[in-house]
Amino acid sequence: MTSARIHERHLFGPGPSNAYPEATLALAAPLLGHLDPAFLAIMDGTCEMLRRVWGTENARTLPISATGSAGMEAAFVNTVHPGDVVVVAVNGLFGQRMCDVAARCGAEVVAVEHEWGQPVDVERVLGAHAAPAIIAAVHAETSTGVRSDIAALGAAKGDALLLVDAVTSIGGIELRADDWGVDIGYAGTQKCLGVAPGLAPFTINDRAFDRRVERPRSWYLDLGLLGGYVGEASGSGGRTYHHTAPVAMVASLHAGLARILDEGLEAVWARHEAAGRQLQEGLEELGLELFAAEGHRLPELTTVKVPDGVDSAAVRRYLLETHDVEIGAGAGAYAGSVWRIGLMGHNARPDAVLLVLAALRDALAHA
Ligand code: PLP
């Protein structure tokens, strides 16, 4: 019999970050029943803290029990009526995924394509159709490391609903759903929130909820049913059973959110900003070239060009095997020519930046 090795990785990829210690510890706590009043209090507290990180007063703010992609699916399946025009700003992989999901929900998709590495061109997106039902965009494109201006889209969206992917922005960079005119937003737990993957923080305002599909094709993601499950519709306490909540994950998210709000949301954003700047300067000092357009770079996810003649996969393997450091490959057409380095949540710290820079310097010397 062999024993499984417990890996202690430093996760600097675009996927899960190293979770905040509080969030990891919460996973080891004794389980509560999903209808235990103590758990319901944790769920209520989680929804309340999610409102704060989203920057929203929306009553319908909840962790959907599935990953960020399910949040995307919930956003579209509840709001796209057959034949609706949905304008999607596509500047990377996740904008592309939005098009696929919206089309499966019966939308007439108008994809506004951008060169990868560039931010969303707000004028082009707004001019793509005279009267779309929905305008959709990714705030922080994880495939390219680019931030787009959601506030500018919201300010000029007209009668359209604004649907935003905040998977890689929430808890890392400024996000103000209500002030920016975001009607529907979804996120993930594994990035800057510093929790394991598995939940999709979700928010929808009354304007979007009132236009929703009455009987969406998905039962599990039907927001009409999920509302009762989290008790948002229940000033009177009436909750309906919808599914068995992933109690450990919700407790972990609760702990991660509490950690962020204890530190202070703006302080957390500033910590990400500082770490990202330190990393990007350090990479340039190593002679590497950054991929994302200057002025639009995310601090929490840096894309860097693999130098000519360097085997991208061999460097990543060396980092993992020699230093237990994971960085990501590029996405799509850039799989072999770009690296993606995440500094999310617990990893957005100066010592983590020094570690990944030193490891990369060593790996390049061996390349
Ligand atoms: N949107 C963005 C911007 C992402 O980065 C990701 C995952 O990396 C997703 C959506 C999908 O989330 P998940 O992998 O949790 O389903």
C-alpha cells in the first residue's frame, strides 16, 4: 500500500489560489445539517457579506451551489427569452463561453470581437445593436489578464440589462455593482475571494428579476426557486427545500468573506494592486515582456510572453517539480506563448511575489 503524497503547492495559476487560512480551516470544522438554524445563520451572513463584496443592496444575492460557469449559466438561463438579442463583448475565452451559453438559451447573439489582450471597446459594444435585451461582458478576463470598464457600459446601457462576469475581479479589484449599473452578476470563490472552487456568488436586481424567464429550462438554476432556498423572499422566515446546501463550502466562503471584510475591502483591493505592480515590475526586470495592454492590466492575473526559444511547458514543469510553484499556461491560441501568473486573495502579498519571481528566475536559468 502506498500513501498519497500531500502536496503543498504555491498556486499562482489562473485557477484556484491558495485559500485564506481561515477559509481552509473552516473546511475542517464539524459539519452542520443544511437545515440547522446555526447553518441558516451562516448562510444569511454569507449572503450579507456577499452584498458587500459585490457592492450591491440586491436582496437576491446568494452563493449558487456550483462553480463560476454555473453562475454564468444561471445568469443567462434566467434572463434570455427565445430570440432576445444579446450583445456579448468578447475579448477572451470567457466572453466566448458567454456566447455559447447565451446561444444555448435561445439568444440571437451579437458577438463583438476584440483582439486578445485588449480591453472591451465600450463604444463598439454599445453601437453593436440598437436595442439589445442584454449586454454582457467580462470584468476581468482571466484568459488575457485584462480589466474592462464596466461602469462605462452601465452608464450607457439604455434599456438593456447589463450582465457581468466578475469571477476574477470580486474581492480583488474595485467592483461596485449597483453604482455601475450591473443588473446580473456572477462570480467564483476560487480566485480573489481566497476560497476553494465550488460556489458561484450571484446577484440579480429587481429590474432583471422582473424580466426573468418564468420557467427556465434549468430546474436547478431557476432563481424563482433558489430565492426561497436562501430565504431572501422570506422576511417571515419561510424557506423552501431546493437542494442540500454544500454546508462545508458555504462555511468556508463565510470565513473567507469575514477575513476580507475584517481587513477592509478597499485595503484588500490596495493589497492586490501593490502585489500586481511589484510582480509586473519584477518580471520586466527579468527581461520579460507583458502581454496585456498597458493601462488595462489586472493586478491579480498577469500575462507574460514566453521568451523566444524557451519551452513553456518545461519551465512550468520545472517550477512545479523543483519549487512546488504552479503558474498557468496561456489560454486558447496563446497556450504555448504566454504564461499566466495569479496573485489572488491570500497570494496577493509581497513575500509571495518574491517567491514566484525567484522561482521563475531559477527556472529560466535552467531553460
Ligand atoms: N469566468 C471567468 C472570467 C473565469 O476565469 C472562470 C474560470 O476560470 C469562469 C468564468 C468559469 O468558472 P469555473 O471554472 O469556476 O466554472
